[in-house]
Amino acid sequence: QAMRKAHSSTAVVMEAEQIAGVITDRDMTKRVVAKGIDINQPVSQVMTVSPYTIEPEELILKAVSLMMQHNIRSLPVVSNNRVLGLLTTSNLVQNHRVQAIFLIEKIKDADSIEILSRLTPERQAIFEALVEGKVRSEIIGQVMAMIMDAYNRRLILLAEEKLGPPPCEYAWVVAGSHARNEVHMLSDQDNAIILSDTATASDRMYFNHLAMYVCNGLDACGYPLCTGKYMAASPKWCQPLRIWKEYYRKWVANPEYDMLLNAIVFMEVRVIYGETELSNQLQAYLHQQIATNGSFIGSLVRGTISVNPPLSIFNNLVVEKSGDNSNTLNIKKYAINLIVDLARIYSLSEGCQLTGTEERLRFVFERQLIAEDSLQDIIGAYRFITQVRFTHQFEALKQGKEPNNHIAPDAFGSFERKHLKDAFRIISNFQDLAKLRFNGE
């Protein structure tokens, strides 16, 4: 009666100010009418327990991805356990036509690597449309990450169909820019498998085959194999939880160069398939190790401040002097990576488990580690530099060239060059703040 009065197909069930479940008109048909259930029974007998929800500021595309992935037709919009509204499939069909939604649906239905690989031009077209439409860089990264998630999940399911059911619990996790939801057209694959500690030697053989299938499939779909071999297809990165914990313990306790490089790659991971709890346990262990090894954050800081933004003491842009990329700036190495690293350092120092660069920066501001003007400056610099990078990649794709991270300052007018210099100066100042706070040198 309440659903009919509210003209709603779904009711959210609350208990002690917490969401206990949802019940839909389809549930009424299939679980009550069809089974002849006594209507005087409590709704808890027929509701869907622990339903998926979404926060009001999340992307429509994320809502669509959740609904498609889990075959659900309605999604409560929730903030601080307060239900603000209900998003349904009819809302999406009537009000929003997002090109990426249809690509994700095609990926979900593809039944071979060959068919998946044919969708690469559509992925490129979506990236170009987002850049050309001046969509904020953070949103572009999120949309491209959702598409990459969809490729990963479909390839894993195809691998399971080929190899048979997995012999034990596991989590397929992604790292690097993919984990941070900052994917672009140059993103390669960084991934790993966390196995249950019950995994046997024969179980590990199964997952080695699965990882090879998925990683080679991603490569065929335009996500290159990682040159550093930080992939689940490398046996080193397909291990039981206890081995992963030992990796993290060694990396944090002995932050020498090789150890530090491994740690940085897997400092942020995100589960996109499998048992989330395996990753949760590993992340909790990582933060525990960082909290008890004070020198680790200092080592991260020293590594970050050893690289300077490409700006001379005379306020001139410093370009490569020789080689194939002479007279260009490596926008990734000398700018974007530095902001990503600094956001990571600040957030890890506070035990933050967020992965995105901007959300990490907002988190440390809320913890009063940085002032509001510093927050606005560094986020503004990050967005401007990322937009420069995306525009550079967009122009290369339009001209049929291979996109890269090397930009030529001569291609910009005085306005863009001034803003680049301002952005590099902001990064340098942020490095100084980190040095004072964490390093003391």
C-alpha cells in the first residue's frame, strides 16, 4: 500500500536507522504472490538483504555500471544512511544517454577476446568526446577506469568459463592509475591476484593460467602489458594473502630503492573481482606496518623531492636537451607523478584508504594537514596539467599518431606557458611543505 501510494516500484526497509534491505514490486510478484506467502508475515522474510546503494555525488555512469554488473533495476541514493531517493533503470533510459553505458554493455556481452578487441575504437571515441567536451579531468579518469574495469571483469569471466570454477577464493586487484580511477589512453595494466591462504600448488597453477589469459586479453584490447611486469601473469604477483603480507612487511621495513619501487606500485590497490575481504585484510596490514615504521613516510618524501618540476631558477621551462624527445617536457614524470606521490604521502600518513589523488588531497585538508589555499592551488594545478596531457593525447589521436606524455612548450601560447609555470611552482612549494612536515631535512 505504501509503494502504491508513493507511485514507487521499490521500498527501502530501515532498522535502527540503518538500511536493512529493499523490496520491489517484482519481489512481491515472485516471492509473495507466486509462492502464496501469508501477507501478515514481516517484510524481512522476502526483502533483499544488504542492498547495493550509491551516494548522491557519484557518477550516473557508476550507477549504471553497478546495476548492469549485479542485474538490479533500482538503486537507493543514500547519504549518511539517509535515503534521498531511488534511481531506476527507467530514469536512466528516459533522462540520460551516456555513450560509455552502451560500450560497457557491449563489453559485458562479448563472448571472446576477438570481439572485445574490436571495441577499442569506441573506447578511443569516448575519450576524445570527453576531452573535446572539456569534461573535468577527474571525471574523464573515472569514466575510462569504469570501462577498463568492465574489460577486466569480462576477461576474468571468460577465463573462468575456459578453465572451470576457481579452486579457492581470490581477489583480482588493480594498481597504479587504474586503482586511482585516473585512466587515460596511455594507461597500461597493473594488476595482481591475492589468493586465499588455503591455495595449494595446483590451485596456483590454475590462477597462473587465468592471469595469463586475462593479461594477454587486455593487451589485445589496447591495454599494454606493463613493462615493469607488475601484472598477475608474473607468478610473483599471484600469491596467497600471507605472502602478500610478507611483501608489504619487507617493503615498509626496508625502503631501499627496489623495495620502494615495488611498494609504490602496490601502495594503492582496488578490487574489481572476487573476494573483497582479502584485499581489505591486506590494506589493513599495510597501514598497520606504516604506522609502526616511522621512517617509511620519510623515504617516500625523499624519493619525491629528489625530482624537481621542469622550472629553472630564472623561471624558464626546462626541456629535454637531447634524444627523441628533445625540446619537450615530460608532463607525467616531472609534474603529474609528483602530485600523485605527494597526495599519497599525506594520505598514508593519516591512515587514509582512499585511492584517488583529488579525494586524498581533500581528505588531508579535512584533517587540517594543509591549508585551504594550498588545497585549491594543488588541485587546480593537477587539473590544469592533466587537461594539458589529455589535450595533447587527443591531438595525437586525431592526427593518427601514437599519443605520449611529452609536450612541446612552443606549441602553446603565452597564456598556457604562464599557467604551466604557475602549476610547476605550486608543485615545488608543495614539495617544500612535505619536506618540512615529514622529512625535517
